[in-house]
Amino acid sequence: MPEAVILDALRTPIGRYAGVLAGVRPDDLAARVLAAAVERNELDPSAIAPESTFQELGIDSLDGIDLVFTFEDEFNISIPDQVVQKMKSVGQVIEALREVLTKRTPSA
């Protein structure tokens, strides 16, 4: 049997070892994004899909920034401006949050 050697350890943001996303399942992250969009903008939940753009949902730039602040507060993160500028749809918000949360190191 070949010998395996661990060269570097990596703490995952997801998992049982208190990673940043330990308590957030991927579908819960999507649900939180959808719930925030519905609540803040009084939208019909059945009208929202991951591919829905903010323009289609009638969410203007100020409402979008308000959503960003909501997510930053909820997850205790800072979303870089270059990431915010790429968030044009519900699905892109979910992916951007997942990316930012994954890169964040857990606090000890």
C-alpha cells in the first residue's frame, strides 16, 4: 500500500469543526437570500428563481445595496466592491456569498 503524507492542513469553512459555514447548509444559504429579497422588497416568493435578475424583480441599486448590508450583518462579513458589482441575479448573490464565506477564516 502506498504511503500518504500530509503536507499541509486546511480548515474547511463547512463542516463540524466550527467553520464559518458549519451551521449553514447550501440550501439554507439560498433560502436566506430569497427570504431577504422577499422581505425587503415585498416580492412574491413564487416569482423568484435563482436566475431572476434584480432588474426583472424591480430591485434598484439602492435596494441591492441594502441587501448587501443585510448579508454583511447577518454573516458578519465584508463583501468587496468588485464582488458586489458582479451580483446581478439571485443566483449570483448566492454564489458570491458562498465564495466570500468560504474565503473567510473562522474566528477562534
